[in-house]
Amino acid sequence: MNRRIVLLTSLGLALLVLVSAPSALAQTGTLFVEGDKVGIGVATPQTDLHIQSKTSNGNVVLVQATGGHELFRVYETTAGDGLVSLRNNVGTETFRFTSVAGGRLSIGCSASLTSDLELNDGSGSGVCGSGTFSKADAGDTQFTTSSSRLIKENLEAIPADGILDRMSKVNVYSYDFIHGPKDRIGLMAEDFHTIFGRGSDKMLNGHEVQLALWLAVQQLAQRNRELESQNGELVERLDRIEQLLSSSQVAAQ
């Protein structure tokens, strides 16, 4: 018989054993096949692929780099939290999904996650809620962002002069997205970019739009102070005029 046929026959018999006799594999304590289900670490797989860790905290490393660094891991912490972890090529965790309190997600941090979603640059030694980060919880309409002077440098105040005139040139439109949602209202990125010279002429940064409104409030407050000062001067002049008229009338009598 041809060697190739013998080899194929041997492989076929081996596969037949895997499918029909899971007990033959149970001796290894690692891989089990039962019908069309495959179990790793579990003798009676409940799904098409069922992986069960043998470690105390349920660590399952699915992808590992050649240098020994873990790239993708599914595990359970000692506190009982179910987590999915992605790591870079030196083993530092950069992405984490956890089932704590119904499901939380962090990118760039891996410890002390207290918000439903956090984006972190990792500058806080991997601790969520530290360094430079933005976070949000269900029901929030915008992110809460780290903004302390302690983590910033090169501070330079932006003057509010002329902000009202510039904002008056940025119209609010109702519109339909050509390939998306209809009946929306908002600004055009080109207009905001042309007037303020910030960001992109294709996208809007909501934070910068809010700060433009903040500068407008500052200028309105300044104008209000100026008007109050002018009004006070006018009131004083009117009082003096009334006093002079009253004195003139008395003298005429």
C-alpha cells in the first residue's frame, strides 16, 4: 500500500478515535472531544469550544508572544471578577473588560476601575482614575476628564476679545446625514474651524465648542460690568441735574 494512503488512513483512524472515544483523550487531562464539542481542561464540554482553567484564579492565556509575553488572556481575579485582558509585546496590560457591577470597560489601565468606561493613557502607573484619563458611567451625557494643573504644563490663557462676533458667524443648521441619521441639528466643522482655527474642517470637538461658549460668557460678563459702570455714571449725572434744577426753581421763587 502506498505510504501516503497508509498515513491518511492512520490520521482518519485517529480522528475517529477522537470523536467516538473521548475517554481515550481523558488520560491526558487536557483535550476532550465529545460529539461535535471540544473541551480543553474539561471532560464534558458544554459548548462547541469549552475551555476551563486549572489555576486557582481561572487564568486562560489564549495568545502568547514568542518572547513569553502574554497578548490575550481571559481570567478571573481573586475577587471573583471575570476579565478579558489585552497586553502589548512587553506584557503590559492595555485593554481590560470586566464583569464587575454588570460590566465595566477600561483602555490603558488595569487596577481600581470604578466607572463603566475609562480611557487612560497609562501615565498613572496603570491605575484607573489617575494620570490623564476620561471616564463615563451609564446615563452620563459626556465624559468626566482629568483636568488638574498638576498634570498640565505650558498654560496660556486664551483671550475672550471678539469671541461674540466670531461666534455670530458660526450658524446652527438642521440637516440630514447623506448616509446616516436624519433630522439632526448642529454646527458645520468647516465653519468652526475657519472662525476659530481649531481642530479639523471635517470633525467637531465637543469640548472645544463648550469652551468657546465659556469664552462668550466671559465676554458677556465683561460687557455687563461695563454697562453697569456706565449706568452708574448716568444715574449720578441725572441726580446732579435734578439737584441743579431743583436749586434753580427754589432761587426763582
